[in-house]
Amino acid sequence: MQEIELTHVDCADCPIRHRAVCARCEAPELDQLEEMKYYRSFEAGQTIAWTGDKLDFVATMVSGIATLSQTLEDGRTQMVGLLLPSDFMGRPGREVASYDVTATTEVVMCCFRRRPFEELMRSTPHIAQRLLEMTLDELDAAREWMLLLGRKTAREKIASLLAIIARRDASLTRGVPSGRMEFDLPLTREAMADYLGLTLETVSRQVSALKREGVIQLAGKRHVSVPDFDRLMLETGDDTDGGMPV
Amino acid sequence: MQEIELTHVDCADCPIRHRAVCARCEAPELDQLEEMKYYRSFEAGQTIAWTGDKLDFVATMVSGIATLSQTLEDGRTQMVGLLLPSDFMGRPGREVASYDVTATTEVVMCCFRRRPFEELMRSTPHIAQRLLEMTLDELDAAREWMLLLGRKTAREKIASLLAIIARRDASLTRGVPSGRMEFDLPLTREAMADYLGLTLETVSRQVSALKREGVIQLAGKRHVSVPDFDRLMLETGDDTDGGMPV
DNA sequence: CACCAATCTTGATCTCAATCAAGGTCCTCC
DNA sequence: GGAGGACCTTGATTGAGATCAAGATTGGTG
């Protein structure tokens, strides 16, 4: 876990901080955030924190993918969070990691030391408000995920995961997801299984089935293309009309 | 959904507002909250809001139990939240309910109209901070629940639910859970099934099994007594040492 | 290029919980 | 007290996904 040199980037160069922490880019406390931040990178497979580790920083994801997971006594593990670029990591007011945090690809994070960040939060209300909004969004995502874990079939779970990744991927670049979409799966079959509460064999079988039936196409093991996003959505079991809450 | 007359109660009489909204009881904005609040009651089985309904208030639970749940197209439903006394309901900044909210017992809520509450939140930072804390706690609970849904066996799910209710029940009255505990199950077998991602038959069978083996005793269908809380915890599959995050 | 390890696929079998079905208990209301 | 309905239990059977077990594909390395 090496630290990267402290760099100053202005707002245009730092969409992360803008999206994740600073709801109003022109706010004066930005300068303080700017001075406080530093970068860290982690390599693929590296553990960023174990449950119970002391964490002296909070951070936003700049690039790469990390996962939060929990484990039972006997080793069964369940992923409980997926950190993609612009997501926030760490809990103000808690010194200790509640989950295992693992980089699944190379990861760069924009970090803020916990103490000064918390003080800043106390003195500048809209940072707390922004964090509240983000936390509420995470809670919504967690609840959607609970519906998936509790009530969806293996096939629906796979389709849902593909749709989530495709949608998230598209939202960072293009607009509304529809028609043909392509993306790289950022997760191994095993990580997908941990996400979905399945075994890796079942994941493999269901992915093969969706491929066989033409719902998706595969180039290599990881590059997915979806000829028709709506067709994929049909497989998720979700309400067709509703879509994401705003 | 009838409104109850607007009552003034002082801080000692209103543990809910104190616990849920006002982290520091002596804060001056309390008076504003006090003036703004009103009570509503719902009868057992009544739907408080359907997904998509406009909700013009936020509220804290005073008494009773309510559930948040989500449903797939074909009717499969999963509970995604359980509201017990002192819990907060409603999302500042969102007009529309994201989940079906149902009273499972008679429920009394202490409500605040959304607009004035949001304005108060904007002007008094520590309300936002308190809400952030509560939301982060909910997120932790949701993630624990995800581990349960994704990776626990039916038996472990039942034991976990009983432990959660017992613990929560105890925390409002006595201190640390241990030894003999007694409580009433506030949920039907069907609601338990929706909580745990099981069918009601499986819930019934597993409850019977735990009873047969002496892990719990039943008086009627709903009154549970746990002769030894640690014995019950053994059945949950959780780490024995860790316990709840602080 | 050949080797090795990691990752993924596929097949055979088993198991836990779902499903289908029948009764039982308790409570309320006439 | 008896009828009706909500809620719960238990049994028999089925089925989706787990488990066990080979192999196949991929990519990196000497």
C-alpha cells in the first residue's frame, strides 16, 4: 500500500471529488478538501483492509474496482458492496473497517485523512448532506440487492448483474442504456458468485446458457456484448416499467 | 390513515425524537421540531404507503412494527427493512416511496411534514449528521442481512432472525443479551419467510426443529423464550467473537 | 515453445428447500 | 356453542442449485 505524491488537480480534472464529495463545485471548502487529499494505488487482488483493521482515511474511488465482503466462520463469503469509480469508501465516525475491502483490478483512490475530514464535515454542512445523499443511494442499492439474493433464480441473478454492470458502465460515458451494449466483466466467475450468493459453477452454467440462447455474446471469457438490452432486462425478473429510482 | 391531534410532549416523554432526530437534547432547534411534529396511527395490516405513492412526511416510529418490502413482477416479495420503535422512515429529498410500507402491528408514528423538515435540516447541520449516522447504521444492517440471504442455511436464517429480535428487544430495556431471554415474535410465519427469503412452510419446519431440540421454547405460536442466548447464537453461523459493530 | 497455474466449463450426483396437499389450532362473531 | 377464517404444522414429492470430479482454455514465464 504505497502512497502517491500529493498532487493538486483543479475541479475539472477531478470528477471524482466533484461527484462524490462536493455537490456544489464552487463551495469555498473545496480548497480545504483539495489540500487535504492524497492518492493511493493498490494492485489487482490486493487487500485494502481486513474487517477489524484500523482505517485512518476515507476515500473516493478514482479508477478500478474494489469489493466489500463479509465471511462466516466456516469461510462462506458474501460480497456486500461493489466500489466503482466515484464511489465513497469508509465511514466517518468509525475507526475500524467493518468489511474486507479488496481490489479486484488495479485501484486508485483519492484519500482524505479521517480526522481532518471529519472536522471539515462538522464545520461545513453540505458535505454531510452530500454524504447523506450518497449513503441513501447505497442503501437503495443494497435493498435492490437483497431482493435479488432472497428471491431471484440463478438465471435472473446473472441477468441482473450483467444489467447492473452494463448500465453503470454506460452511465459514465453514454446516456440511457438500450439496444446494443458492450463491456468488460470486471469480476471473475468466483467474484460474481460471491456477489450473487451462488457457486462459481452455477455462474458458469448460467452464463453459458444465456450465451447459447443469444441473450449475450462472449469474446474471450470476460468481454460481453449484449445485442439487445431490453431482451436482457426481460431475464432479470424486474418490473419492466419502473426502472431505477431517481 | 387518520391523523391524531397534535400533542406537545417534552423531551423526557419523547425518547423517539430524542434518539432518532435529536442527538443533543438541549439543542435549540428542538423547539422547531417540537412544533412541527404530529402523530399518526395505523392499524395492524394496514398499508402505510405503496411503492410510487407520494409521501409528504418523514417520521420516526413511536410504537409497533412496520416493514419495507419489494416485489417482483410475478409477486415474489422480499422484505428489505424492518421498522421498530425509534427507527426513522422516509427519505429527505425524495417525494415518492421506494418500497411498500406496511404496519404489521398497530403502529404510531411521529411525523414531520417533509418540506419544513428538509428546510430545518438544511439550516441545522447536526440533524443531517444524526440522519447520516442512522442511515449508515441501516446500511450496516442491510449488509448483514445480505450475508444472511446469500449464504446462510434455513436453520441459520431462523436462528439469526430470533437473535436479532431478541437482541433488539433487550437493548430497549435491559443491557447486554445473555442467558435466558423472552420476547414476542412480532411477525407472522409468512412475514418471517419474506424477511429471510424462504417459504412459510420452511420457516415453520425450522422453528419446530429448534423447539424440538430445546434451543427455544414456545408458548403459543408467538411467544418465544430462549433458555440460553449463546446456544442460539451458535446456530446463526456468525462469528462468535465479533458481535455487532459499534 | 513447453510448462505451469489460474481460471473457466461441463458432467454426474446429491441435498436442501420449494411445492403441493391435507389437517390442525385459535380467535372472532353470530 | 358452532361456523368461518386466519394462521400454523406436517407429510410427500419435486426440483434448482450445490457438490464432487474431470477436463479445457488462457496467459505468463523460463
